[in-house]
Amino acid sequence: MNVQIQTVKFDADKRLTEFVEAKMAKLDRFADRSTGAEVILKLDKDPEKGNKIATITLRMPGEDLVACHQSKSFEESVDEAIDALKRQLEKFKGKAEK
């Protein structure tokens, strides 16, 4: 899967980009028909809820699946967004089979 990683308002270190790429590689097993993905990591001004936001767009034939999560660390945000995408993929596959 072709994964594009964008960062907004900061520069991601190598460890963070490797973490995101590893997680997206695992997601690729579930999204066998995916044509690509875009991961946007950005900082927000809300330290109460967590100021790290991960938005993942998974390109599928017919529609794009999008998940966004906000937390205190980028790793947690990416994990939660990927979990949400897994649930969306199950619904997407169920719809495709009908």
C-alpha cells in the first residue's frame, strides 16, 4: 500500500514515521483492495483533551474511509484511528458482499 505521511505545524522524527508505516503495513492485511492511504498528523491548541491529532484516509474502490482521533500522543492517536478504520473496513466488506 502506498502511504503518504503529512505533518502540520511540526516535523516528525524518524521514529514516529516508522511507527506509522509499521501500523499501516499491518492494516494493509485487512484492506486488501486498498489503493493507498494518507496519514495527516497535526498539533492542536487543546492540551486538555490532547493536542495530537491523527487523521487517516484509506482509499478504497468506490469510496474513501476516514478516521480521526485526538489524544495526548501521536502513537495513541494513530492506534485509535486504525482501530476505527478496521471497524469501517468490516462494514465496507459486508456491504460489498451483499
